[in-house]
Amino acid sequence: MEFRPRPPRALVGLEGRGGRLNSCNSLVHSVSLGSTEEEFKVNVREYLGPLLFVKLRKRHFLQDDAWFCNWISVQGPGDSGDEFRFPCYRWVQGDGVLSLPEGTGRTVVDDPQGVFRKHREEELEERRKLYRWGNWKDGLILNVAGANICDLPVDERFLEDKRIDFEASLAKGLADLAIKDSLNILTGWNDLSAFNRIFWCGQSKLAERVRDSWKEDALFGYQFLNGANPMVLRRSIHLPGRLVFPPGMEELQAQLEKELQKGTLFEADFSLLDGIKANVILFSQQHLAAPLVMLKLQPDGKLLPMVIQLQLPQEGCPPPPLFLPTDPPMVWLLAKCWVRSSDFQLHELQSHLLRGHLMAEVFAVATMRCLPSMHPIFKLMVPHLRYTMEINVRARNGLVSDMGIFDQVVSTGGGGHVELLKRAGAFLTYSSFCPPDDLADRGLLEVKSCYYAQDALRLWEITFRYVEGIVNLHYKTDVAVKEDLELQAWCREITEIGLQGAQDRGFPISLQSCDQLCHFVTMCIFTCTGQHSSIHLGQLDWYAWVPNAPCTMRLPPPTTKDATLKTVMETLPNFHQASLQMSITWQLGRRQPIMVAVGQHKEEYFSGPEHKAVLEKFREELAILDKEIEIRNAKLDMPYEYLRPSLVENSVAI
């Protein structure tokens, strides 16, 4: 049902003489209401000067008669009159008056006469009441206050199309899960081929490739470079101290030393999992490991495992066994399954939830609390914060909640997942969120077969130029950055409050130059776009075939080399656990029918041709990168698409 709005009650302009504010009751040309547009015309008798605000009020019929306003446009007199655009992109509720500033971005420094000061202060005062910091679990970075979706500010909730798609896909996944459970409950689960019964064919060509080739060492190694979680791998600068060689392993040690000297030795260390309490599912104890994998990079770009250690050495105990490619096939396969299960835990909790979703929520809450809607950095950031708060509330209520998905089928559930998130917080360093620094630190910049590194660096550089273009329109000097008190409060709110004092991990508490501002904002936007997509998009491809990424392990890590197929099957998830993993993987990892690709948002928060030109340049560079990735991928046996701009979402919205 559609309700007709009341035309804007007033235009507010800055009269040319003396800077005096003047207003009059008046109508405007057009009001965009979602997909419709209402038009009004009226003559304004008084000269108002440049327009500053539209004061908007709608007729109030029913309790829930809110409508969503995109923008208001005001056309000056005559065919050549100036057009003034007032962005809104908010729900208009009740019968209060909504004051919308004209779309030109303005910092505090841009307002020496204080024309906008009262509006800015009142807007932020109201926002701080709506957007309050919450603390889901002690010891974690903060989140928006509110336990349920209905607690969120209305402007942060899914619009109807997004909500319907999300809830319909969840219902479909759960219905299919029930069918699979009923079909499998009385059948045997004794062979790896049994996982085909819960595998959804046709959902992903790469997932089918994984199913057919998951035992191969080359595919195992490839995932550290370009899989769902390319964040663990690093080039070795020395042999890890935890790698203890039992007697008779001198040849292996020599091989590792040789690769180390050549610069071709890499490692993936999952020590973060050591000592995490494993879940108990339906009275059955689950198990965790803390593996170390040493790999060598071959001249052809393949990354092959050389040795796997599943547990850290314990004082007073014999050194843990080292598993080798030359071990019996089932022994070596089981060791790799343990690594893949450990990678699943770190991927979903550290790389995806913490470094993607929860970080983006910190940016979102701080932005709403500290930057008024006319601030240029607010206008730049806000398209990249859409839907983040609701998707995170849904995650806290369904995935990582008490009796949520993690508690039901994941080995870090039951409290271990929270402990892991707390531990991972110590590794939230500023440099690790900036690909130029992170990739250099991990020694991946020169690895030609690491397409994640190549594409992340390119997308970061393109995003930086976009941010720089907008920043340069508003900050002509470093002094202008320093004197922007709203900007400084935003930076400090992120580092000191949202991230709970992250200045000791390199995050700034103030911004002292244009370059520092560009770097910080690029970090925020890249985290919400490219970095999240690089971690999110691979889930369906790599996790649909459950043995390649087991959500839980039902037997302890092996301490001997006598594993059989029976051992492997009794260790991997049972049919219900595997089926639920498949269902959730499909729901969260499928290509979203309602998505906005990076840079392609329709919302126009800035007015004026200069900003549109910067955005258009950004889109042109994204299109060039997209085409270059397409051309490269056509030559690859296994295309890498998770940072292709046309597939990267504009915000953390799923």
C-alpha cells in the first residue's frame, strides 16, 4: 500500500546579504520514494540564496505508514535555474519534521560561519541515542547494541526484497536438510562416496572439481594461495621452533633447510587453536588440532605439502609425529583432513566473522555516531556499510549463538568459538588489514600463482585512488585534516572504543595528513568490500564437499601411522553434521540475486559534477580490472574470481 507524502514544508537558504538564514513554506519539483517519484510545483516569492536544507514532513495515517525517501530535488526558476539535490535514503516515520541538508559535502572547516553547526550537533546527538555500542561477549571488539533485529535503528534493517530472499533461501536450505536427514538416517556411512548423498551437484563447477580432486596434494596446497582462506600462508624466514624432528628425520630437515635457503619454503601455522576446548555434540566429544604445514613452491607455481605436524610439542612428552606424503595413503589423507578442518575453524571465525563482519560493524557504528550526513567521509563510507548491522545480528542469533549452528555441528562450538575470537583479537593489526603491508609481510607479493595477492593489491590501489579523489576535493592541506574535529573523533572512536584500544596494534587515534586519511579510509572500504568477498565467496566452492573442509572431527588427532578408511570415516562428520554444513554453505555461499557490486551503488550522497567524475573514474578502473581478470582466468585451469569487481559486494551484506 502506498501513502502520498506531504510536500516538503520548508526550504531553507542562505540569503546573499549578511549570511542571514531565511525560510518559507514551499513545494519542490520532485521527491523520490523508493521506485516512485512524486512531483510538486510552487512559486517561491522570497529570494533564499543558495539552498541549505529541505524540511520534510509526511502525513501520518497509521502507526506503520512509514515510507522510504531516496532524495528530494529542487529546481531553481527558469529553464537554466540551478538544481539542488537533498539526499535522504532513510525511512520517514511518524509526524516529525526531517531536516535534510543539501548534498554538497561539508566538513566543519568548510563552515567558518557556523551555518550548519547546530544541525550537525543535533543530528549526531540523535544518532548517538540510536546507535549505541554493545558488547556481545567480554573480551571482543564492540558491536551495535541490540540483541534482535527489532532493536536496530530502522534504517539499518533489510529492505523487503533483501529480507524475503534471505529468509526464503534459509527456509529452502532447512527443508532440504530435513529431506536429506530422513533419506540417510537408516543408510550406511562407511565410505567416502557416501558424502555424495548430501552433495548438491550443479551448484558450483569448482565444488565438483574439489569433490573429484580433493585428495591431490596440489589442490591441498593451492587452497592456501587462492582458496576460501588465503590469510594463513606465509613465506618461512626460519624453521618454526615448534617443528621438532624425531630421530631418523634428518633427511627431511635437510630438505626443508634447502627450500628455506632458496626462498621457496612456506608455512601455515594453526597454533591459535592450541588448547581451545572442543565441542560436545549430542553427548559426543568432538576434537580439535593445531596443525603446522610446511610447503614448497615449485617452479611451475604449484605449492606442495612437505610435512604436517598436527599438535604442538608438550614438555615432558615425546615429540608429536610428523606426517609425510610418503606415508600410507589413508594416513596422509587423514593428516590433510585435520589441516582442512582446522582451516575451516580459522576461516569462519578469524578471517570471516572477526576480520570481515565484526570489523565492518565497528566502522559502521562509529561512522553513524561521529560523522553527520553532510560530512564527505560519511558520504564516502555509508554505501559500504549497508545491511552490515542486520546481517551481524542474524549471525549472533543463529550461527554463533547458544544452540546455534556452531554449537550444533562445529568442533569449536560450545564456547571454543568465543575463546578463539578473543585470542584472534590480538592479531588485529592495522598493517594486516592493508594488502600492500600484509602481503609484503607474508612474502606473497612475488608469488605469481597467488592470484589473491595480485588481485587484492590491484583492487586496493584502485580503491585508494577513488578515496584520494574524494578527499582531495575537500581537504586541500594536511592542516584541514588535523582541524576536522568530527573526523578525528571518528578515527578515535574506531580505534579506542570500537576496537577496544587498538593503537598498540598500529591503528591510529588521530589523522594528521591527507595521505594518512586516504590510507585509513581505503582500509575501511577495502575491508568491507574486497577483503570480505575474498573470504566469503569461496565457501560454496571449497566447503560443499565436506571432506575437504570438515566442520568437526569426531576422533582425536592420530598419534600413530596406522589409519584406515574406517578411521577416516569415523573421524569425519556424520551424515547430519555434513548435511547441515552443506545446507548452510549453500545458503551463505551462493551467489546473491540481490547484490550491489563494488562501486555500483545507486545512492547519490554527493551532489555536484566533481564527485560524480571521481566515482565514474573509479567505476572505469574497476571495469578494466574485471576484464583483465576475465582474460587471465580464461587461461587458467582453475579460475580465481573472488576479487573480480563484478562479483565483489559493495558492503558486508551477507
